[in-house]
Amino acid sequence: MSNSSAAIKKNIPDDPVELMRLYKKTGDLSIRNQIVLHYMDSIKKTVMSMRSILPGNMQYDDFVNQGVLALIDCIEKYDMDRGASFDTYIYKRLRGSVLSYMRKQSWLPYRVRVARRNILQEQEHMMAELGREPTHAELAQRMRMSEKELEKYLLEIYNAEMYSFEELLENASQVVEQLVENRDNGDLGPEGRLLQEELKKVLMESIESLPTRERQVITLCYYENLNLREIGEVLGISQQRASCARSTGLAKLNKKLSEYLNGKETVIC
């Protein structure tokens, strides 16, 4: 080890901003490791904040490891001269990394994809006919399957719907970020702030338009961060019923947010 390297290691600061500045200047991997250690709690908190959507068959440590890899990538790509704080920079990217890992581990069979499309189409037809949301018994009868079979399909569909909804939220955030990137001072500007407020309004109105049970489940999942077992206990329903309500609710939110984002494409052209 050279004298200069020894001097650097002896005087490594605790402040993450100074650590980042020193790493960008020296490329010393021991300094990068210290930055990673500093943000380990942030990684664990990010994973825990998403616990309501993490599949039960995947290990917590796997998600934390993915977060570490994403953090290292962020450290390498972070540009201090752009003005945005590193904490802000990594938050969405850590979430995105966890979601991406879930999608890679998830596989939805063709038969389930077909069932998903048919169930949602039939559900829309019945709502138009009845003027209300069909019950599971009514929908199962129309689909010529047992209610147990219907709920089995909805349970299998749930994971894919959850990921795609989270992905939509990430895409919506990127719409705003693209506006930010066009501004040297990092300010959203009036267009970005307006779009951000519109997005919140569309999401809230979409949630409010859901049937009561679906709205309750979505709210408990995303705003209270409860898992399916806890949601079932709060509402006095089975975990399977809670999962089905979340799956159908998310499909509707997906559709409305997709329509909104598609209509906003011209904003960022």
C-alpha cells in the first residue's frame, strides 16, 4: 500500500457525502464498501416497506442482496455534479431492483394468462349487464367453473398483477423524472409539478372508484403495509378472499393508470 493510500484510509470521513466525494476522486474500493455499509439500513428498510408484496416463497436475504448490487451500481453511476442527493437517487432504484428481481423469479403459465384475460373480460360484461360488480359465485357460474376453481385462478394471477401495478407506478415516476432531467437545477418546474399532482389525483380517484372490499384491501396493502394474512384478520375474511380482492382491484387500477400514462406520452415528447 502506498503512503498516499494509507493516508486516505486513515482519514476516511463518516459523512456519506464526503465518502462519495472521496470515492469519486480516488476509486478506492474500501471507501465504496464503507458507503455500502452506511446504506445497508436503507436497503433493509426498502425491502421491509415492500413486505406486503414479497412472495412468501422468496427469501428476505435474496432481496437484500439484490439491493446491495443495485446500490453498488448506483454508486458507480452517480454524478455528484447533477445536484440531486444520493439518498433521493437510490430510493426508486432500490425499489426497482427488488421488483425486477421478483419479475425474473416469477413465471405465469400460459393457461393462467388466458384465464386472466377471460375472467377480466367476463367481469366487465357482467358489470355492464348487472349495473354492479358480480359476486364470485355469479362470475364462476358464467365462466362454467366452480367458485373454488375461480379463486384458484385469481390467486395464481395475483403475483403478476401486483408486479405490473408496481411497474406502472415506477413508469409514472419516470415520466416526471424525464422532465426533471431537462432542468439543470433539478427543479420539477410547473409542468413536472402539475403532472405529479395529476398522477396522485388519478391514482386516488381510481382507488375510490373500486368496490368497497377491493378498495379496503388495496388501502390496507399499500397504505398500511399489511400482508394478506393481516388484511384477512382485519376484514374478517380468508387470506384467499383477500388475495382475490387484491388481484381484481389491481387489474382495474392497472387499466386506469395505463390509460392515463398513454394519454400523457405527448407531454414528454
